Amino acid sequence: MERTCAWCGKPVAYSGRGRPPRYCSAAHRRRGWELRTAQERAERPVDDGGRDRAPVREVVQRTVVLQEAAQAPPAPRPAQRLSGQPYTLPEDAVEWVEALAALRREVTHPQIYPFREQVARACERAALALRAGAPEPV
Ligand SMILES: [Zn+2]
């Protein structure tokens, strides 16, 4: 009998005895737990162990890039800020959840607020894509 890992989707061996494993490894079990608790951790105040404001800057800069992307071809990864500094996008589900929580905290930021409708529409398109019939995990 075979199951698939809840994090990476790879097959997980199961002997048929005891509770079936949900993850292929301890690392992926840990990552699954991080994802389940990421929302709560991301919304914690900074002085209570929450993320500092550094990731917020990435979200703000990404907003500007998206504005330009409407006319320009897609930026290569890692993308470049207006300052010329490269930045990287969140790499996995945990980082995306944290970045979106940071965005929610920063909607009144002067580099976001004037573009809030564009950002909201981008979030809605992302939610639609997330809920559409998802392809199998790689
Ligand atoms: Zn796995």
C-alpha cells in the first residue's frame, strides 16, 4: 500500500500496520506544521516573535514591478527593484502565507495604498488560480 507525502506529493511507503504516515520525512512533517501555523506566526507582533518589516519591503517593491509589468515583458527572476537591487519572491507556501499576511498589515503603506485596487485584483486572480483545478505537485 502506498500513500503520498502531504508536503511534496512523493510516494510514502506504508507497511499497512499502525497509523499511515502523512509525510515522507521528518523535514516535510516539520514543513507541513510550519505551513499550518504560518498564518498565526506571521500575524504576531514583531516584539512577540513575529516577522520584522523586512519582507514588507519586498511586497511593496513587487507592487511597483507589477505596475510596470502591464506594459513591459515579465521581469526575469530574481527580479530587480527600482533601485537596481535584485530581490527574490517567496519560495514556498510558508513564505507566501507570511508575505500575504505582511501585505494585510501594510495596506495603508504609502507605496501600497494608492495601488490598493490593482493589488486587490491581483490577489483575487491569484485566489482564483489557487482554487482552480490544481495540477499534480512536481
Ligand atoms: Zn515529502
